[in-house]
Amino acid sequence: MLVNSLWLSEHRRDPGLVLIDTRPAKDFRAGHLEGARHFDPFPFHHTDTSERGIAEFGAQLQWIFSALGISGNETVVFYEDESGMRAARGAWALEYTGHPNARMLDGTLKAFGYQPFVHGRLSVGYVVTLSLVDALIRANRDFDLVIVPNAALPTRTRGRSFFS
């Protein structure tokens, strides 16, 4: 589950590697690892522990990760500035959906030496269409996905498993 800065340096250009910056949006926009996508899991909460609530939680996570362009075939590395809960929570959430290759950068960005950093280019707001996200990924654009906690899911994602 943990990868270190040496592993990341060696695999940085692997076509199946996806980087997820879990820091607050303002920090992502100020600069991030090249090609990283943004998801801050901190504001994402789900308090309904009924059977239906747990199913909705799983469906929301699947929607979030699919909107980030994650299909289940890649290795996904979550990172943040310091050892904290955001990267761990992101990796756990992806693993919870059944994705087999959720990883976390051990030692955080400080161990990686903050290189190469780029400034954020595009911020995608509250309304995200999967076709827009797909176009951004195909164009290799950096983008910031903002999730509204407990937002209604698109009907087509309900009950569908993306990673199993």
C-alpha cells in the first residue's frame, strides 16, 4: 500500500500511474505534481450506516473515482504535504470500492522534494459531467474536481460496480 519517493521517481512516467493530490483545493491550485488530479476527501462524510446508507456511500465513492478517470486498471498513488489523514483516507476509500491498486506516498511531498511542481490550470466546479472529465483526461489537462458532500448521484451509477 505504501510507495516511497524512489519508487515514485522510477514509475513517474508509467502510463498506468495516476496521482491524486489530496490537499485542500487552494494548495492544489498553488502547485502540484505534474499530471496530478485533485480529490480532497476531508469534506466527504457519510453518516447513514443503514444497509441503504452503506450502499449509497459505496456508489458515491465509485462515482467520485470514475469522475477522476479511474477505471480499476491503473495504480493510483495518493499524496499530501505532510503525514496526515487525507492521503490515507483517499487510498482507503478507493480500496473500499474494490480497486486493487490503491497506494499512498510514504513520506509525503516533502520526501519527494516537491519536484516537478506545476501550477493548477483548470478548476472544475460543482457540476461535473463525465464527458467533460473524460475530455480533460484525454487532453492530459490538470483539473480540480470539487465534490459536494452527499450530492445526488447520476441515476446511471446507482447499483453499478466500477471496480469489480
